Amino acid sequence: MSEVYVVTSGSYSDYRIRGIYSTEEMAEKYKRAIGYDANDVEIWEVDKIYSQIERGYLYWAVNFDKDGNVKRIRIRDAFEDDYYHYINGPTEGIKNSVTYYNPDYKNPFSFGDECLESGHMNVYIWAKSEEQAVKIASEIRAQVLADEVFINSVKASGNYTAHLDLGNLWESEANIAE
């Protein structure tokens, strides 16, 4: 794969791309010329696409309430910079994971247009359709809730959420229901 060199500055909401160059030397020259202290040169692969996208999969977020009802399902940006969904950064691949909201935590909070109440669970998985995503996520939810060690550790922690890495389930076609 070919690469480009991206000069950036800032972080979070102040993050900016300042220039894109074909060589590292050109990027470094521009970085010095504009003089921002926070500048960095990032190396990005051109035309990179994950194999699961080539095979027709989309990355889904399935949100369950505490009773197991699907409250929301949506396709996520698999390349969004989200700590819990990457394995060693976006170049290594996006993992399947669960975010579980401690059922003993008494203070639900609002995130965007949804209230993340205690006992809720979000499952992030690769699937080819919405129907398949709900089926896989429902099976994962049942397995997580049956894991008493995990559930008890979440309750004992006092933390509001727990994140569970499900690994690279897409690497084996046998692990993805067709």
C-alpha cells in the first residue's frame, strides 16, 4: 500500500489537518514552516479498507435496555477514534466489544439522544445486515449476562461501566453467522 504524510495540529475538537504530502521530507518541511508547537506528522495508508468491509460486513452498535429490548441499532463508523473499539490503534483493526452499564449504579446519565441507564448493554459487532446484527448481539448479551464472574466483578467495582473485549471474531468466518 502507498502512504501519505499528514501534518496535523491540535487535539480533540481542535484537531486539524494542515497538509498532506507524498514524502516525509515535504511534510517535515511544512511542519517547520508553519511553526505550531503541537504539530505532528502522521503516516496514513492510502486506499486501506478492512477485509470485513470488502466481504460485505458493516460495524453495528446494538443498544439493549436492562430487559433485553433493542432500544437502538445503528451502523457505526468503524474508523471513528474510539478507545474501546480499536486494537492497538486503527491500523490493527476494529474489535467486537461490549459496554455494560452497572446495574447497581444509581445515577444514569444522558449521552446524546439516549439515556444510558444501569443494566443497559451496548454490543459492537460486525454483521452483514441489521437482522444479523441483532441476532449476534442478542446471543452475545445472553452469554455476557450468564457470566456471573464478569457481572459480579462489574457490580463490585462500583464503576458505572465495564468494557469487555470480544476479540477479533471476524477473523474466522465460522464465528460469524451467515
